[in-house]
Amino acid sequence: MSNSFLSRCARAAGALALLLSATPLPAQLPPLISRDILFGNPERASPKLSPDGQRLAWVAPDKKNVLQVWVKTVGKDDDKMVTADKKRGIRQYFWAEDNKTLLYQQDNDGDENFHVYGVDLASGNVRDYTPFQGVRAEVADVNPDFPDEILVEANIRNRQLMDVHRLSLKTGALTLDTENPGDVAGWGTDAKFQVRAAQAQTPDGGTEIRVRDDVKSSWKSLLKVGPDEILEFEDFSKDGGSAYLKTSIGSDTARLVERNLATGAEKVLAVSPEVDAGGVVIHPKTHVVQAVSFAPGRATWKVLDPSVQADFDAITKLHSGDFGIVNRTSADDAWLVGFTSDRGPVTWYKWDRTAKKGTLLFTAQPKLEGLALAEMKPVAIKSRDGLTLNSYLTLPVGVAPKNLPMVLFVHGGPWGRDSWGYNSYAQWFANRGYAVLQTNFRASTGYGKKFLNAGNKQWGLKMHDDLIDAVDWAIKQGIADPKKVAIMGGSYGGYSALAGVTFTPEKFACSVDIVGPSNLKTLIASIPPYWKPLRATFDVRMGNVDDPKDAELVKNASPLFKADKIVRPLLIGQGANDPRVNVKESEQIVDAIEKNKGSVTYVVYSDEGHGFARPENRIDFNARSEKFLAACLGGRFEPMEGDKIPGSTAVVKVVGK
């Protein structure tokens, strides 16, 4: 943002209008935090050290507020922007191991058909390594011992299947390395940079890990499990004789094991009775497992490699948040470490392993520092049938936590989870005067296979009951006003928002759906072609839309067919190019509401996909959302000048109002 006199005057005028227009609430609430701070582009984010440790890269906006990759020499002020994305901004980038090339991925207006680009840092030239129309490509792996090559997954040969290709950074030659036989959802390489592991989805929705002795050998099954088990390949040992796996075989939670490929003998490396093994730190050269994280509420690390114990112990003292290792130098003498905290921006340090000293690099959003942010508290809620719903409660600062308006903010997936740390939405809601509840309902990942499988074919049923039980808990605790509870979320969370006002319309005062499916049958009919290997998972966990036995289940779980039950205010946001939840998912329920003489506000963004990547669109929809919530729940809001945020592509349709 400009520091000119005119800009300062404009900001002052905007702040005054904000104060004058905000809906009155208890005076104890802190000042409103602007949407630009909460949802605008970070000032700097996602830093990574070059393999030789000589340079630092990060993402930051250019003069047009588009996120670009920047690079500087460590210890110097020679910051240089090395990309020139015109519109959406770059969010995924990687250092190549040659220290000369910076790789990044970008799609077209949210279609998720990513191309892999390379920037030659010496010349500044940018090359599209995968210039294929309608193809999705992504960086699969890099290896420090093969600095001039990378592996790329792409569906060039068959749009339904991701094959592995070997890319020469020097020539740009892309050659097919390993063909997908039709059911592989992920690949794994060994220390020699050879594809030797495949994670396949079986027809019954289970998982099979296949391995081969070398690239000339045939594949053989290492482990094969049904859909009730958790099984994931992590890496090979240095000698290639063992595989590191996450597995729930013989236990409820997924533990990390080392399995001998020849004998089948297993050694348990890390396990928790509460939660599945989370992040795994493996040394990129020695392939030794160094640490594993576990996060029942907040995250902790179990250190397995004594050589890094002192590092982990010292790093925990740098910051009060939870940390992860972003990347490390080839010499392993420096790590880049990121911390997340519930009441502050994400913060990054460079950790000197020799000196055992951390140097603060920067925070993502310095303007958050010093603001009255709200604490996120892990809470455990019992479902009506006795499951523990690990949840997070965020309460507004400065007011008594009694009989508050509340937003139930539902995570996507549904096979994902909410975690502790900075959450811009939780802080936004709390700052506007709302209690915020985020619940890991059954089917959420990370809490063992029983909890995961308890959600099988329970869309709109017990999964929804868990959300209702969480709301009832907040009401019983005296936290939430039963007449002022809103439900909001994106993707599966958007589905839940639609389910909330169709299946239980009396429970929620209003609903905000972002890219949520309305009809499970049409959802599956329009998923991306490269999701083919994952289809069996949907059949098991959601219901098979092509099986007559599941037809009634699928229809009853689809909010579209209960659109006539919608009597509460509803706001829907959608990306026109969404490859996961097609725009028709929103259009058809809007049409159904209109036919039923109901009311809804529908906002579609022509240059977005599954969610809103451009800050102009993100801020635009959130401006509409907070005004909508204020009218429904009585909270505060920051006014939006004009019909839309400048630069937004919002097209609004209002039905029945």
C-alpha cells in the first residue's frame, strides 16, 4: 500500500466511515481489524533457502498487488522479483537442487490445470516446461544428488492418469519415466531418484502399496488393505531395502513404521494412542527419519534422531507457536523454520545448526502484530453417540463469553481437519463480536481409523449430527445464543452450510456457502478426470452415485432436493472455473430456491476456481459475508464502498428479496 499523503488521507477517511457505520456492540470489543489486513495479500510469505544456503526466496506482492517470487542473497539487500505473473499470483514454488533454477506452478483462472515453470536466475528467462493444453502437471520430487533433473507428474498421455516424467532442467526435455497402470494415486522415489513405490486405490476403496526392485523390475504388492485402514507410503531407507509407512493395521491410530521389503518385518518408529502420526521429517540425503509430529489439539514433535534433539529443543524456545521445518540446506547447516500461533502472524526463522541460533526473517502480516487477537482454545465435545469431537473455540476479546452470537465454521474435505494456529476467519469473526466454533466431526482425518470410518456414508446424517451436537454444546455451556448461530464453510464446509438450512433449518439463523456441492450425484459426475483413481474412495465414504442401492442415500444427502425447506437467509459464493465443485452445483440450488419462491444471494467470480485466490475477490466476498452476518446475528461490519471491491470480478444475483 502506498505511503503517499493522499493514500494516508484515504485510509483515515475509510477508518472514520468504518467507525461511523459499524453496528453497535459492547464497547469492550477492540477496534475493528480491516479486511485488507486479515484477507489481503501477505507482505512476505513462504520463504525457502536455496540448497547452497546462499540465497533466500519468498513470495510477496508486486506494485499491482499480484504475488510474485522474490530472491535475495543472504546477508545482502539485493531483493529482486524473478517472476511476472499477470493476475492470480504465485503460491507454489520450489528451489531446484542446481541452485540456478526456481520452479513454480500456476493454473489458468482457477482451473487447477497447473503448468510447471522454471526461472533461470542468471538470465531471468522463464520457461514453461509443460506447455500442454488441458493438462495438469506438478513437481513430484527433487533430489540433491541429481541437481539437473526433477520429476513431474502429468496427465499428458491420458487425462485420467498421472504418469511420472523426468525433466532435464538444462534442455527442457520431458520424457516419460513411469506409466500409471490406471489405479495409482501417488508415487515414491528412492535415494537413487528412481520411481520404486506406487500407492494405488483398489476397486473396493482400499489401498495397495506396490514396490519394485529397480525400474526394470516388475511391480509387486507390499501391502494391501481394505477401505477401513489407513496406509500411506512416506519414503525408502537410504539402501532402498526398507520402506517407511504410516499404517493403522493392528491399531486404531496410524503409526509410523519401517518395513523390511524382503522379510516383511516391521519396526514401530512413532505412535500415539490419541491421534495419527502427522508430519514426518526425513533427512533428504541419509533418509533417516528424524522426527514425527502429533496434534491432538496443539502439535508436538517426537524426535527419533539424537543428532537433531538439541536443535528441536532449542527451536521450541524461539517462539510460543507450533513449528515445522520448511526446508534445509544441502550441507544441513541451516534450516528454515516456520511458526504458527493463534494470536499472531506466521513467523519464519533461519536456524543456524552450528551456532544453535535462530535469526528472525520476517512475519507474513506485520500489521497483525500488536492487535487484540483472540485465543483459539482446543475443546473436546461429546457427540450424542459418545465420540469425542476435538474442536477449537475462539471467543471475542473484551466481552463476557455468555450468550454470544456464534459462527460454526466447518472445514472442507471432508477428509481433512481443523488445526490450532492463526486462522484469519476465526480472528475476523471474533473481532466482529462472534464466538467461533470449529469442529472435527466424524470423517475428519488425524484421529484414528474408527473416527474416520464412523463418517462412511454419513453425509447429511451423523456427520451433520456432530455439527448440531457441537452447537448444542456451545448453547449448553452458555456461550452461544441459540437464536443467533450461523453456519459457514467452504467445499465440504459449503455443503454443510447448505445442509444446515435444508436438513435443520430451525437450528441456524443464516448460512454462508462457499463452493459447496448441492447434489452429490452431479458432484461426482463433474469431478476432474485425474481423480479417477480416487473415485472408489468416494463410493465407500460418501456413497456410490451409480449404485441403485445407494440412490436413496445419495439423494437424501443432497441439499438440492430439500431446497423448499430453506427459510433462513442464505449467501452463496462460487468460482466459475471450479474443477472440483462445478459452478452448476451452485446454479442448480439457486434455481431451485427461485422456483420455490425462496430467497438467496448468489455471487460468482469469473476468474476463480475452488475458492478465491485473488485478494480482490476474497475481500469482496468477505465484505458481503460480514454485512450479511451482521444483519443476521447483530455483529459489527466494515462497510464496502460501491457495488464491489475494485478489481473484483463479482457478478451478483439476488433472488426473492
